[in-house]
Amino acid sequence: MVAAWQDRDSYYDCYHDTKMSGMAVLEGDLTESSTLTVGYQRQDNTPVDSTWGTVPFFAADGSYANLSRSTNMAPEWTRWQRETSTAFANLEQRFGEDWLLRVNTAHTKGAVQNLRVYGTGYPAADGSGVFLRTGAGHTQDTRDSVDVYLSGGFALFGRQHDVVIGGSWQDLQSTTYRVAQTYPADWASCPNAFGPPERCYFIPNIRNWNGDASEVTYTRTGARRQARTTQRGVYASTRFRLADPLSLIAGARLSAWETRTQAFEASGSYTGTSGRYEVSDEVTPYVGLVYDIVPDVSVYASYTEIFNPQNYRDKDNNLLAPVEGRSQLASATRELN
């Protein structure tokens, strides 16, 4: 069992961060050949007065603003909280001296809540001219994963060889909630170049301001976007010892990947699906040769194909296609004692 706690300030004015984490692990032998490990871990990060954005570099007259390095434009009610917890279990089953089966599973939950401000503008000689905008967000996510693989050795043509067979599955779901902010009376209307007018707080004098600004609050409207990505695959690889100094390594993976985002109104009504992308039965082979020149020096050559799904989007908010390609590698290695 492990626990840690951290409470710290920063060179930024008023910034404060509290972190708490803990982990408990229990391991036991179910039989002489099987071992079960279960555990739980959690981490909470609670920064307050957390700044977002930058500090003005230039003044209104074009000169340097010369603000202090410690300048923080975040009031004390801003925050960026993150909570993460994971429960996991691992099972190892040994079959004789050569074979091992491992099953790993985990369930992770996370939540992020943030209420942030960022400053903009150019300070005048009297310190005015800088104002704050706000942003808020609330996201929850879950991740489930299972990984199973069997490794061992076998004899063929008078030599001992190795093999690994396995499969994996992962499901990630993320919900982003739409929020509505409520502004106090001293947050005035200000222009927005990218949309309708916003509410802003005009700092009286950025040079002696202590972060005191009326608190903005937010509530969830009920509208949300739910993104889900599922990956699964099976794989196998083997190492054939063709001769005392020469080994052939070969393998392949069969992959499937699917992602989509669904939108819901505040009433809970489904409004549509976007960013859907699906790939199935994608095979990525691998082959390599290793030659041991002397016990500590080896030369190596390999060929593999690449298939890597992406979560990045283009200017039209469409997912980019998976990265595909080929890789050839040749190298020499030496083991140092």
C-alpha cells in the first residue's frame, strides 16, 4: 500500500496545487502454478488560481509591458480539477517450465472539471486595458481493457524455439457536457471577433491587481457529446533458431478499430453521429533476422508494415485516416556489461 500527498505553491501569484494519490495491491498464489494480483489506485489533482493563456508582453503604446514574472491573472475561484481511479487484476498461470499464460484487465474512470480565465488586451500607463474572458468544461471518461497472451517454447528439428500468442481489447468512452455560465453584474459585455459578444471582467490596474474578481459559476445544460473508440486485435509471433548464431523472428497482428461521436440535446434526444470511422481485418506482418557474430555482438535486419489509427481531425472536423506504411531496419548491437 502506498499513499502520497503534495501541497505546493508556485512562483505565480496565488497559485496553489494539491495532489493526493494512493495505491493498494494484493497478490496471492491460488495454486502452486497460478498467481493472482488485484489492485486499486487513485489520484486527485486540485489546482486553484490556475492560469490559462499568457500574460501581456506589450503595452498599449507598443513598448514592453514589463509585468512581473509572477503575474497571474486567475482569480482564486478558478480551478482545473482532475480525478482518476483504476481497478486492475492480473492472473498468471504457469504450465510446466516453458509456458506462461497472462491475463491483464483494468477499468479506469476519470473526470475533469475546470473553470478558467484568460487575459487579453494591452496595459495602458495607468494599468488599465487588460480584461478577462472565461471558459468552463466538464468531462467524464471510462476506459476498459483486457490483454491475454500465452508464451512458451517448443522443440522442432532438434532446436528450441519460442512463441507468443495473444489478444487485446480496449474500449474508451468520453462524455463532454455542455455548460452555461452565470456572470455577476461587474462582468461587462465585450466584443468577440469569432462570434456574439461575450462577458468580460476589466481589470482596474493589472500592475497592482490582487486577483479579486466576482466569481463566475456554471451549470450543466444536459446537452452532451459522447465519443467512443474500440480497438481489438489478435497477434502471434515466433522465434525460430535456424542455427546456433541465426534466428528468424516472424509474426503478424490482425486489428480492428472503430470510433464515433454522438450528440444529445438537453432533453436527452439524440441529434446525430459524427466522426465515424471503422477499420476491420487489418493485417500487419513482421519479419526479422538476428545473427550473433560473437556472444555480445549481433546484427539485425527487419521488415514490418505500419497501421496506426489517429484521433486527429482535419479542418472539417473529420478524422484523419490511419497512418499506414512500411519500415525496414538494419542495425548492429553490442551488449555492455
